[in-house]
Amino acid sequence: MRGREILAVVILFFGVLLTTSFAANVTYDHRALLIDGKRRVLISGSIHYPRSTPEMWPDLIQKSKDGGLDVIETYVFWNVHEPVRNQYNFEGRYDLMKFVKLVAEAGLYVHLRIGPYVCAEWNYGGFPLWLHFVPGIKFRTDNEPFKVEMQRFTAKIVDMMNQEKLYASQGGPIILSQIENEYGNIDSAFGPAAKIYINWAAKMAVSLDTGVPWVMCQQADAPDPIINTCNGFYCDQFTPNSKNKPKMWTENWSGWFLSFGGAIPYRPVEDLAFAVARFYQLGGTFQNYYMYHGGTNFGRTSGGPFISTSYDYDAPLDEYGLLRQPKWGHLKDLHKAIKLCEEALIATEPTTTSLGSNLEATVYKTGSGLCAAFLANIATSDKTVTFNGNSYILPAWSVSILPDCKNVALNTAKINSVSVIPSFTRQSLVGDVASSKALSFGWSWITEPVGISKKDAFVKSGLLEQINTTADKSDYLWYSLSTNIKGDEPFLEDGSQTVLHVDSLGHALHVFVNGKLAGSGTGKSSAKVSVDIPIIVIPGKNTIDLLSLTVGLSNYGAFYDSIGAGITGPVKLVGQNGTTVDLSSQQWTYQIGLQGEELSLSSGSSSQWISQPNLPTKQSLIWYKTSFNAPAGDDPVAIDFTGMGKGEAWVNGHSIGRYWPTNVSPNSGCTDSCNYRGPYNSKKCRKNCAKPSQTLYHVPRSWVKSSDNTLVLFEEVGGDPRQIVFATKQIGSLCSHVSESHPLPVDMWNTDSEAGKKSGPVLSLECPHPNQVISSIKFASFGTPHGTCGSFSHGQCSSSNALSIVQKACVGSKSCSIGVSINTLGDPCRGVKKSLAVEVSCT
């Protein structure tokens, strides 16, 4: 090797070494986090590593960075890392260190929320079930057994991060850590012990000497030096508990979670952007989207009960990792506008004045000439204000950001970003989709026995609570009883009128009498189930088999760990003449889990699978298996479980989660379009009423091969697996709708260019994939078009030239930009405020 090449390699080596090992000093003052002594305005987003796959992580992180994030925030999930005490798992989806390192490689920071209680709509709030059985333990209070275990796990995580030099003080990406989680919401239930516990938790965390600040969210009495932070849909009015602490927002809920049996919640991006802008307007300097990517509750990880397998959360990155537009793009523009103000924001204190009723101007101005302003309209109607001698139109429920205190870089209600209509294409493995179903052949099956079938069954007097019995090793617990009915008993006078009454703490149950399914029940908001099922009994021996099941364990609330499940009674027979026999205290036989679980049928490798032409369908308690080829291409894949009842599914041994397409959302409570104006709550904007809560279930591409894949289902209540099809997600249409009053795109905003600021609004479109071009214009109108993406229509005013202008500018190109002005598009109606609406296809 020549000397010059050696020198280059040495320089490169030491350059990389210095880059990756340079330690940062992270502190804080009353305004912001300080990194190496400089205040920072930081934008963060939550990505939970177990809710996606390691193969997805780099793309999710890069899209987060491209969207303008500085920080990735994640919980640490104790139950997946230590499923058995002192037996740890940090592999695959649980490889926390790999995830943190990938964030670092992308040049982003990490906020590590150790907790170790996480809530997160995650099973048991992230606590491992074995913790429940520690003698004398009481969760999240001044209890020594709990504090010992909490400190042991917290210290282990900190030590692992230290060993890998992942804290900023060691040159790593972690600039913040969190201890506990939203304890202030429920601490009053614990009385005086709560304060002792929270002080202990703070002292314990600080003693671990991470070299970075610790936070507690929703904890108004967080002791120094812990920073107390805000969670909620809005945190602009939040004030930390010390004049020495910065205003931080750890959870800005970008949407809301979906429950089985619920409609799909969503949050308009105009409202989300308004909340973010208001926070930074009024002195905030750290904000985190919960979630930025929600992902999937694979396996049995969902909490609840009844949290769906999808954890999409209406996040800027959807469940599959695709950009949700216009949410991702509008927030990206917002982040750029906020960053244009950063130097002013960190240099001084804000000054807020009233511009009228529900109208505010906040100015950050320094003696050196820096000036940034935020103009807010908190009313639900549009307003015109005068600020610094200039007139500004402020749409309802919006904030205009002026990085130079004069020109508007962005208004939160005016979207310059593209909108996207996603589409799912159903795909077949056997030729024409119209003539066959994707998985309509090659099915085999194994019937799950009703009642007791395993050698480890046991007998107990009375009815047992389920979680204490199963330790959550399975969703399922059999309660089995044989009872003799004498020929002269009133239950036989008219057997059809005999009723079996069952009370359960939840979450659902199936009742079998003499081996046949007699009825089922599902809990609602309280999870409790009470059923009265007509049954037919016969003289002599009758077998009653009750299959109780959980659908995710509780994850929130004071003493949530004490919320039980299962059939606790009474269980009784009620005759038509009122005769009652209480069966609750009799000798019941119990079986934890299913025979198929013990035989590991989910792997598909058992020799017991039956393959015959007459596939049993609409049958309860049955396992199905088939082989399939992966859909072609690299689009995200889902399985549509329409036609099935309820159960769990595995692809090549990976559980893709619980499926439940028969659980339908309410008939009412949804809106065709949701008015973003005014305060948002989780019930304000909902869609998909009177339809299954979830029919599509994500199958990560990394879990499938091109061919010879195995799909296994366990079906509880009955369905037809031949109806199952694959679905791949694509972009259907690309749209944009920009008015003459829109600011110019924030990308074009330059503090040094007065001409650029006055150049006017621009409509821009770009195909999402590198090899795509705009192939056709589905709609184009300049004037007064109506509607939304996919349903645009011409208004009374419409330029005759718009379509040809857009076609010339866009067709055949990957991207195009069109000035939204009468100079470009003509003036079809003078004196009328006009806009340009365009919908295109990319191929």
C-alpha cells in the first residue's frame, strides 16, 4: 500500500473513531436541554422496537429523520426482556441495543423511557407476569419487594447501555432517560406511600449516574433534578414544577389506539400541527409524537383488554412503515418552520400579547436583531389580525409561523403537502384473483379437543381466577364439570328451557355442553361477561366445558395488576319453573392452555395434520394449515381474515397476532369528515362504523420467503379459511390542493431572499417510489373545486386551461411543481378566491 493511501486510511479511521466516541455533555436550564452548553429545540417521535422488525428499523428511522425528527423515543419492555426471572432476551425484535445503535448511525438522538412500567396498551403494562407472584409484592408503591425488582431491572438496562457506551456522556445517542410513567395520574390511590415511592424512584435513577437528565411524565411533584413533563393532546399551557426546568412534552398523541369492537380513531393533521406550534409558541423546546410509528402488536403483546393487533395510531408512519400523507409531509414542513425560528427561540424569553379575543401573538426578539413570531387563532372561525403594521389572515384554530417576524413560513391549517389514497390489492396464489382465493387450496386441519385433553389437568373445588392460574402462559383456561341429572329433575321437563348462567370477570368465554358449542359471550368496556345460554341436558351424565379466554391483560390504572379474569361465578342451572342449582363450588377440572399449544402446532411441523377433500369449515376449536408463496414485489403484505371468526395466526412460526374480524364497531359515532377546529379528544374523529374493527393483519416481509411458506391458524368459533386472501398495500392516488392564500412551500423560504418570500404558493407532486413517474392526471381544476383527495369535483368557477397545464407540467415526470396563480393558470372568475386541486396516478 502506498504511503498516501495509508495516510488516508489512518485519517479515516481516526475520524470515524473520534466521531463515534466524542462525549456530549447534556444538561438543562429553564428554557431547554443543553447539549455541550447550547440550548436545543428538539423534535422527537416514538417508535417501539418490538412493534416492528429489525429489518424495518433502518427505514423507519430514516423516514423519521427525513420528516424532521431529532430524537427517537422508545419504552423498554420488561416483560419481553425478562419473561422468566433472571432469564433475558435481547434478540430479534427485542434487540434494544441494535435499535439504539441504528438510531445513532442515522445521526439522531434517543430518549430511553425505562419505566419500567410503560402502559403503552401493552400486555400487563410491560411488567412480566412472574412479578405478580413475588411474595409480598405490591406494584408501584413503597413496597420493598417491588422496589428491589424495579431497581434490579432498571440498573441492568442502564448497565447494558453503559457497557455499549450508548449514553451521550460516553459518545452515544441517549440524551434522556425516563423513570416511572404517568404515575401522577393515579398516585392519589396509593396515599402517603406514593410520595415516598416517587422520591425513592427519582433518587434510585439519579444514583445510576447515566450522565444525562432523567424525566418523569405526568408527575407534578417530581423531585429535583428530575424534569417533570407533560402528556396529552395539548401541552401548551403546561408549566414545569420549577423555574429551573424546561417545558417538555413527552407524549403528543398523534391519534389514538384501536380496540376490538371499536371504530377507528384518527386525528386531523391540522389539529396536530396546531398543538405542536402552540407548544413551541409558548416556550416549549422538546416535543415528542406518541406515536410516530405505531406498528403491530404481534403475538400476545397487546394490552387492554381488547386492544387490537394493529397499533397504527394514525401515526405519520403507518403500521406498515409507509408515509401517511398529508400528515407526514405537513409535519415535516412544520418542523422546518420551527427550526427556522430556533436561534431566536433559544436566545430569549417569549413575549405574548393579545391581538383580540382568542387571538395571540408571541414574539422572540433579541437585541442582536433575531426575531421570530407566532400568531395564533384559538377561535373556531377565521380572523384577520394586524401585527407589526401588517395584516394577516388567520384561519380558525391555526398558528402562523413568522421566522423573521414579518413573512409567514407556514400556517398549521394550510397544507402544502401531498395527500395519498392508499389501496390494498388482493392477490391470489393460483392464477386469476377473480376466479380463486389466495389460500383456497391445500388446507389441512387438526381438531382441538373440547374440554380436558392434557395430562397436566388438575382438580379444584370451586372456581379459580384465571390470571393467577395460568400466569398468562396462554389466553385459554378450561373449566370442566361432569354433573348427573336425575330423570325426575325439573330440568328435563322441557330441556330447551333450561338455562346455564355464567358470570365471568372476562374477557370472553365459550360454553360447550356435552361436547357441542352452546353459546359464547364477550365483555365490553368493563371486560366482565354475564351470559344466560339455553341448553339441552339429558338424563344421567352431562359435561359442561367452559373455555375462558383473555384478550390482552390490563395495562393502566391504580392496582391494575389486581384486576382478575376468568369465571369466578356464579355458574348455575336455572329451570323454567325457577329451580336453580349452583354449580360454582363443585369439583372442577382445570386445563391451562390448549392441546395444540402443547404440541406446538403453530410451527406447522406436526405429523397429525389431516389433508382430505372435505375441509371442515364453520367449526369451533380447529387448527388450519396451508402453504403459500409470497406476493410478488416489495409492497407491504397483510392477510385479510374476512370469513374467519376469532383466533391467532402464525406465519413460518411467527405469530402475527390475534385476529377477530367478527368483532364489529358500533353503528354510530363516525363522521365522513372531521372538523379539526376546536379541541380534539379520542372520540371526536372516528371512521369505519358498523364494520369489523380490523380485517387486515400485517405480515412483515422479512418473515416470508418467496415460496414454501407456512400459515397456521387456530380458530375458536368457526370460519372458512378458503376465504382468506393476501393484500398488498400501494399508493392509489396522489393529490394536492393549494389555494392562492397558501404560503409558499417552506422549502423555498429563505431569510435572505425577500423575492422568494413573495413568489407565491406552489403545488408540488412527487411519486413516492424512485422508479415511478406521473402517468395520468385524474383531476385538475383551478377555481373553486370541492371535495377531498379521491372525490374532487369542479366548482362553479373552473379554468378551462388547468388540465392541459397540469398534464404538460407533470405527465412523464417523477415530480412537478405548478405556481398557483392567475399568471400561470388564467383567471376564470375575477374577484373570487381560487385554488388548484390535482389528483394524479403514479406508475
